[in-house]
Amino acid sequence: MNAFPIMDSHIHLDPKGGPVKAVERFLDAGGTHLVIVHKPYSKGPILELSDYGTAFKTTVKMKDLACSMGAKANCVVGPYPGELPHQIEAMGPDMALELQLSAVGLALDMLDSGEVLGLGEVGRVHFPVAPEVQNLCDKVLIKAMEGASRRKAPVVLHTESITSNENLMAHLGELCDRAGLSRERAIKHYSDPKTVRSAFDMGLSASMLCRKDHLREILERGTYPLLETDFIDDPTRPDVVLPPDSVPKKVRWAIEARLLDDDGQYELMVSVPMRAYGIDTLCWS
């Protein structure tokens, strides 16, 4: 494999899982760069702002661990939208909204201090909920986008699928415009090729699950999204969503299959991260 960066744009590490083994697998396969994304570390919903602070710091510790092992890593933090319905059930919609907005503020403080690269994953609930709940999600997302816009930082988006909401990408683009966030800095994660095309049509960025069939399809079309595993580091479900060594292995496969030349690899691993995350992977350490 050529001496270009190999970045997994969306991976989770968990101190209760196997973060050391996951990073080792990534590095041993030829990976170089990681964007480590915050996730809920406890089974129940967070109900106190201080607990968000503790959880966000855990994500930073996972980033520091990866760096200590030789990876070039950074992280993003933010209140996971899937928790909001459970928070509403526990404390009511007003207090739940206030908690998530305060968590966004906390994440922005960490962005200001240089502890994190951006906000994520934030956005909308991916399972069926009342429209009122998604409206609250949008209020949280607008605050995240506004804060990121002022700092020229990226926002990693967790949302429902375009199958369940055909107007999703147009809606996300409108939220970016309302918040003043460059659409390229809004990254729709957990994408497949169809979602990538839908995001690109609206000027948004996309992070695609790095499956072989996905990669073949987008490269044959001359399309270049970010690549991710969304590995969740859950010891009860090994290698879910994709194994942590998937991106370097699939990139090697694409090179050997002559689907990816030097120009294409540069676009995937240098140009695209620069546009979406604002990072230069050639010198980022």
C-alpha cells in the first residue's frame, strides 16, 4: 500500500471493551489516522450535566490512548440524540432539552480548549418517535451547528435514514444554512452509497461504512466520501458494526483490484478529510 494516510473517520473505543486491541488491529493493518467519536458508555440515559462531562472526558481518554499507541487520533463529543426520548420520559421535554443544550455547551467548551476536534455524534433520533421529539432534536442540532460554525469546526451527524425520511438531506442542509455552518462541515455518518449521493447532492459531507460492495460502487462512480467502521467496541458484540481494521484492509483491496489509484487515494484520505474535518492528514499528529 502506498504511503498515504489511512483514516477511519468514525470509530468508537470503550474502556469496558477492548480499545487497545482495536487500535492494534487498525495499526497492524496499515491504518494511520482515527476520528474517535463519543458514544454513551452507560446503559441508562444521562440525567445530569456532570455525567456528560465525565463521559466526554472518557472519549478524550480513548483518543489519548490511541495516540500513545502510535495512531494519529482526535475525537468529537456531543449529546447522543438517541438518549433524548429516554431523557424526556425521565424528566419531561423541557428539562431534557435543557440538559442536551447544556451538553452542547460543554462540548463547545472542550472544542475551545483544544481537547476535541468537533461535535458529534449529534442530530436526530434514528428510530420512530413523535414529530415533537425530532423538533427538539433539531433545536439541539441548531445550537451545535451554530457553535461549530463560529469555530469553523465539523459536526458529525447521527440521524434517521433517507429511507424513512426522503427529505432528510434537504432538511439537514436547511439547518446548516440557518446555523451558518458550511454544509461540507456537516458529516452524515453511517452512510451507504445511496446516502452518500443524497448527501453530496445537497452539498453535505458523508462518511460511508467501509464494506467491499459499498467501496466498489462509489469508486466505480468516481465518488469519494469519508470511510468509517462505526466499530462500537462492545465485548458482547465483537466487531460490530465493522471490525476496526476494515478501512485499511478495504483500501488495500481496492488498490489491488485497481479500483483506486494514487490520485483516488489522495482524494479519499487527504482532500476529503480536509474539506469535511478541516484537517491535513499529511501533517496532523
